[in-house]
Amino acid sequence: MYEKLNKCPLCKEGGFSNAMIIEDHAISKESFTICKCENCNLLFTNPRPDEKNIHHYYESPNYISHSNKTNGWIDLIYKSVRRYTIRQKLLWLKKFHPKKGRLLDYGCGTGNLLKEAKKDKWITIGIEPNQKAREIAIQKELDVRTNLVEIQKEKKFDVISLFHVLEHVHNLDNTIKQLLDRLKKRGILFIAVPNHESHDRKHFENYWASYDIPRHLYHFENSSMEYLANKYKLKIKDRIPMLFDSYYISLLSDKYQKDNSNPISSFFKGLKFNKKAKSDGNYSSIVYVLKKQ
């Protein structure tokens, strides 16, 4: 059920040490060790549930990205913000690829971005391994596949997006290589990940909701993302803050820490973290815009 890694999933070096132990506050209440690589600075869950058994840690009505249901006011806030951020993502697509083309959304969930991009005349395909989420997306008349093998014969894509997905992928190296093989030369890759150097992480420490362990297998920061870009010969074109994440993560983290939530207090914490991040760029989550050379 569990697998222990002997090498860093990103750089494949064997030099790493235990950095911290974090509890799964959201679902299982189990605790997991996070290791830190001495070479590329990647933090990774180790040992971790293997690929065949990780689905048990997603089996909860609280895991909102795999469902269209709303359970409580925090989910309602999440979905309201998500509608706005989908519009933002469309603007990013237009900015970095003005001519509409082919979009692959890897880990598309219930297909919200695909639906809006399709309306905007993009040719869209999604990948979503979770059956429940995939079925919801297909009901929206979207082309959604189970895995990358199913798109090997498709034409290459102008843009590939992974919004809060890369941290969930078991075979990190092979997945990135397969995605880049499906991306056109000078194509754009959007990767959004939580930022382990963020001010909200430093504030909430072990209660930081973006650890989301063990569903999050990796915990990135700027240096590890730069290593990733260099390794796969990608150029970082931009780093875009996901400003709403600090508010949502503050809400969840306060809930884990106190077993209750004060939305006003959490809002002002998120506001404070975003203000601090203006000086050093350490926002709660960051979208890395990468260009294939």
C-alpha cells in the first residue's frame, strides 16, 4: 500500500533527509513524513501511498475538485472564487498564446476550464484519472480521457495546463516527459503549485492546508521549480500569483488549527500574506508560465 523512495523524484539524487511530519487534517488524520532533497530542494512525501491505493485518500465529500456538490459555506466560497479564476485563466491563455489553438488540461477535474475554453473556440481535450470527476466532465459534452496513453495519436497541443495537479502525480519524471512530447515546439506550459516559501505556510506551519498530505506528493518552492525548468529545457516566461489562494488556504488552515473558522479573521490574514508577498513574490500559490524551446 505504501512505497518508500530511495531517490529524489525530481533530480534522482539520493541525498535527502527527513524535514517534518505532517498530519492529514482533511480526511484520514494519519501522519506522513516529508523529506527534503539536498540537491534540488524538492520536498516530497516519503513513504507515500502507492498509485493503486492513493484513491482512498480522495474518497471524501469534502474533496471538492472531484465533485459539483457544495458542502458548507467554505465550499460555496471556493466555487464562487473558482468561477472568477476560470475567467483569469482564459485571459492567461490569450496573453501567452494570442492565436487560439489546441489546449490540453491535465488533471481537468470536472472540466470547468475546458468548458469555458471550448466556448472561447479553443480545441480542448482533458485528462482526468478520477472516474467520478471525469464522468461529470463528459456530461458537459467535453472530450476527457483517462490517461496520457489515450492521446498519443492526437495532434500536438499549443498549450498544456496543470493547475494544482503536478503535486499529485506519482511518476513525476515520466509524466513531464510525456506532456512535453505532446506539446508543440515553443508551446506554453502552465504549472500552478502551492508555494512552500509562502507567508501563509510560515504562519500556519504544520496546519498549512496546502500540505494536503498525502494527496500532495511534492511541495515546491521557487528553487525546485527553477531546477525543473532547467532539467526539461523550459524557459520561465512569467510567475503569476494566485491571489485568492491565500484567503482560501487561510480559511482551511484556521479550521484545522482551531476546529472552527472565523471568515473575517481568515480574510484579513490572507490579505496580510498577499501584501507581504508583494515585496518578495512568495504568494500562497504561483502559476509558472513555461515555454518549450
